[in-house]
Amino acid sequence: MQLNQRNNILGALTAATCTLLGAPAVSQEAQSVEEPWKFDTAILYYGESERVTAVEGVFSATKDFGNEHIFNGKVTIDGLTGASATGAVPQPTAQTFTRPSGKDEYDIAATEIPLDDTFRDTRVQLNGQWTQPAWQDYRVSGGLHVSKEYDYLSMAVNGALAKDFNQRNTTVSLGLSYAFDSIDPEGGRPVAFASMPLKRDFASEQQYQDAFDATRLTGSDDKNTLDLLLGVTQVINRRTIMQLNYGVSAVDGYLTDPFKMLSVVNTQGLTQALVYENRPDNRTRHNVFWQTKYAMDSGVADISYRFTTDDWDIDSHTLDSRLRYNLSPNTYIQPHFRYYQQSAADFYQPYLMASDGLPQFASADYRVGEMTAFTLGVKYGVLLDQGKELAFRLEYYQQDPKNPGFDAPGVLQDLDLYPSVKAVMAQVSYRF
Amino acid sequence: MASPCELLIDTTDKQLAGQLTALAFFEARRIEQKYSRYLSDNICSKINHSHGKSVIIDDETYRLLCFADSCYQLSDGLFDITSGVLRKVWKFDGSDRLPHAEEVEALLPLIGWPQVQFDQNSVTLPTGFELDFGGIGKEYAVDAVSKRCLELAPQVSVVVNFGGDIQVTRPRVNKQAWHIGIENPETEGDALRLIRITRGGLATSGDARRYLCKDGIRYSHILNPKTGNPVTDAPRSVTVAAEHCIQAGILATLALLNGKQAEEFLNQQGVMFWLQA
């Protein structure tokens, strides 16, 4: 056999093989390599009592181009409407607020927690992710993310590398992502601790507008986020798999919420002024995540715990558990319980005391305050032919903000400064 | 098949797994009983003891002979299923007992595929000739079994592994590849490297266990039918991935028959391969 004369015999050999095995050469290849697109769709309703209502639609498409070369593209659209807490405290009398745009006002009844009901936004998110094996025993993955809402733009890239060891019983992964966010809020970004002007305090429209403009910065601001994730996944036995992740996240830039404010109160607890909040312009957060999944004869138990700590002094603990129980070979029910607890940021203050002067940073946003939260839910799924699945999820979610140790002055003692937020979530998802 | 045979089945359906295993067992045994040269009273034995008379063959045997013929043509005579007669003098038992040159030469007139005549109904061998399906039989069995598995369970990924000759019927449901270890010729049982395979065939040819060693020279069990002697300077082991196991097997064997040029040969085929020098 002379190599130089006879180059490729594969074609002739393939023909001979197909004659031998009675298999057509091409169609079989095309048939079994070509994997169809898989789609995941879901629609979610989220409703807080008297606050935000959101509807979210997700459409995700995945295709395996063979040999574990997988593309996933996802579009998420959510619409939000309703009211959100401004950070101001309730008062024994009615209160008037200027809307973030400066163009309008709204009133809050006596003893009611001030909510800004102009919250209305539509967000579109696009994600693309490519995953494939590389070298021997490695998997690489890269992705792009763009998210746009009325006053906010977020763009992110991510990359990850995973290696299997120990006959694929151990997987070690390393992930890195970078996000750039740009914010240009309605009415401009408020100047830190600027006092909110009210129209009625000014003689003319022009004087009011000048005063309002003085509280605002023009142009957009941005923030940069860098995330690093290290993970180990270990198969413990035939039924148990365990995962341990460590992540560090560093954010730098505009981290203040332009729609949040603080009440400045006197010793009687009466509001003297309303000032816009101010947060530090960087935050470094560490988190540790541990998850165990245990396969039973009749279902799967999934329990996880997450601890996070950051240089804003917010420490949080999350305990999450799901128990999937197969009712029949093609239906299952999955109860879900989640408990969350966080400590307050060092700059969290439910209100500012007029006598204390202004701090460097302060926020009355309950989301950076001390709180506990829990979720109680259930999911019911039906497995249909050819990997299709229809599922329904119903959950109750409650956030209970807590007083991290402030002695409320005067009238504030009789008012609910830390009202609970209660929400219901309903989701229908379909995979095909 | 003279080697461990296993099926890996990607299913939770115990009953289906049982059916596939039974199907594989009976198909493999059928092929072994039909074509093993170690059994009497089968078609192989009938052909080899025909003393120059024509023997009636069935369609499967005809297709195997056609395939053997193609391999002979494609390899310019390096792959020859009449060369099995050389095993009378070459015993690859790991010892240093080499045959005498005269013994080998005496057998050369009994080798030569072109002297075999066959058509759809019968085959005729010159007196003293023998056919040996050993070079393709196991790989053929792997392909035949995997074809049966795919017919019975078109949605289930099955790995058919007969002593390292492998066929994966289709991609797994969860898209993961099967990980197949290639054995280190030196240390039996240790995987030398892991190969990811989602579908298709994989075959290894080499002298992991079958060789002779004398005066520091290692004689591979791959015999050149033209000289009657083992190939020299070939890689110790060649693993090839191809659409079907039998293709992979032929390419691996032909690579070894090319001796020093094994790698060059495989590069020209444009297939995935792994060499162990």
C-alpha cells in the first residue's frame, strides 16, 4: 500500500460498510445527529398587596449542534406597574410628595406608608450562551447579556471553564463575568441629600422648576460589576450530588437608588424635610453556596444554603428546600420552602434625626435594612410525550422588615415603620 | 467473542434494558456461532474444509465476503482474510518462540484473496486455503447488535462494547457524551485517556496482549500477508473513531499494517484517531 498514490479510502470504505450493514450512509447520519431546538416558555404573575404588580414572559431556545456544542438564547420581557416604598416614614397627617419627574405631586393619607405609585416600566432582556467541550475533559462556556428598560441599560459578558475529574464524579468550575450598567433616571439623578422641593412652597412655576433642577444631576451614570465564581460539584453516591460554590462580586459606580428618600424628623417624630438617599459607590460581596440533591425512588429532595457578607455590613442567610414527589410516572408535585434573613447595611437608617446633621451615606430602603422573608409554594408538573412538560407554580412570598435597633421618636412610636410586604406569584411554564 | 462484552443503556426502563440485553446476547451469539473459526459445523468451518469444492452461502456471508473484498482492494492486498492460515506458525502468546523462516514461507502459497472465487450463491477456495473472519467478525457483531438496538429502541442511547470495539447508537437524552477509556497497553485495566463520544464507532487495534518478544524486538500480532511476518515499527496501539465500528476497526488495522507510516495514513483518512507509540 503506497501512501502517496492512495490517499483517502474512507469514502470507499464507507460505501462498503453501508452495503455490509444495509444502512444508508447519509440519512442515518442526518437523522441522529440533528437535534431539534428545545424551547422553554413561561409566564409569571407577581403581585404584591397594594404595591408592585409584575408580569414576566420568558422564551428560551436551546439547540445541541452535536458533541455537546450547545447554544441557548433567551428573551425575557417584564412589565411592572404599581407602587413602591419611597423610604419616607408615615406621619399622623397626610403628606405630599413630588414625583421623581418633578412634574407632578401625589398625596399619602395619614398613617399610611408613603408609596410612589408611578412605578411603571417594561424591561427586555436578551441572553445568549454557548457551551462546548474543549481539550480533554474541559468545558468552556461564554455568554452575552443585554437588558434594557426605560431608564436603564445593562450589558454583560461571561466566561466559564469547567473540568471533570475522577471519572466525571468531580467537576471544578471557574467563572468570570463583567457587567456594565448605565442609568439615566426619569427627572435626572437626585443630588445626594438634596431636599425634595414641593410646588406649593414656591411663588411661581419657574421658581419651583429652578429649585427642582437644582436637586438634579444631568446625564447618566454607570456602574461596573465584576463577578468571580469558583465551584466544585461532587457526586457522593448514586443518589446524592453536592455542590459548593464560592463567589466574590465587586461593584463600582452609581449604587444609589434615585427614587428613594429619607424623612428628616424632629424629636416629636414629625417630618421636617424629605432628602434623597446616598449610598457608597462601591460594594464587595462574598458568598458561599452549598447545595445537596438527593434522588429518592419517588422524587428528588433539594436543599441549599447560601451565606453572603459584604462591606456594607449586610450579611444574609438563605435556606431553600424543594421536595419533588412523583405522583405518577408522569406527574409530580413539588412543595417549596425558602427562608431568608439579612442584617442591615451600616448606612441604613429608617429616618434621619434633624438634630444629628447629615451623615456621609444613608438609605431608608427596607431592602438594605434588617429583614426576614419566607416563600411557601407548590409546583405541579405534567410530563408529556417527547420531553414536553407543562408546569404550574403558585407561591406566597412575605418580607418582614425589622427594626435594627432604632428608638423611634414621638409619633413614630405609634406608626408602623416596618410594614410587611406580601406577594403572590403564579407561573405557568411549558417546555417543548 | 473471546473478550468481555457489555452494553451501557441510557434508560431508567428496566424492562427495556432487559430486552436490549437479551437481543444483544442472541445476536452476538448468532454471529459468533456462524463465523467463529474455532467452531466446527458452521459456515466458516464448511468453507475451510471444502477441499476446493464450492460451498453454498447465504446473503449475510456474501455481504461479508464483499466487504472483505473491498478491504483487500482498498489496502492493495494488505488486508487479506486468507492470511489467517499464518496463525498455524505464529502463536502470539507473549513468549519468544518465533517460527522458522521456512515454516512461514511454506504457508505463503496458501494466502491470496484473489484466488478465492465467490458470487451471491457460493464461494470456492483453492485446496488448503482458509478464511478467517477474525479481523472483521467482532466489529461486525458490534455493528449488527447496535443496529438491532437502534431498531428496538430508537430513542435510547446504547453503547455496545465488545472487548474495546464500540458503537454508540445515538446521542444520550441529556446530551452528555459517553466517556470511553482507552486502555494503556502497558498496564492492563488502567484507562490511558478518556474519549468523549456521542455516537458512532470506535475500535482499537494493537498488541496489548497478543505479541511475541525476542532479543528485545517486539513482534506485533498484525501479520503482513505478503511476507507472512509481523509488521515492524508500528505503533503499539491505534484507536480510530468512525461512523461505524467496523470502519474504525479496518482503519485501525490498516494503520498498523502501514507500520511506521500509520500516523500519515490516518491523517489522510481525515478521521479522529489516537496513537500509542
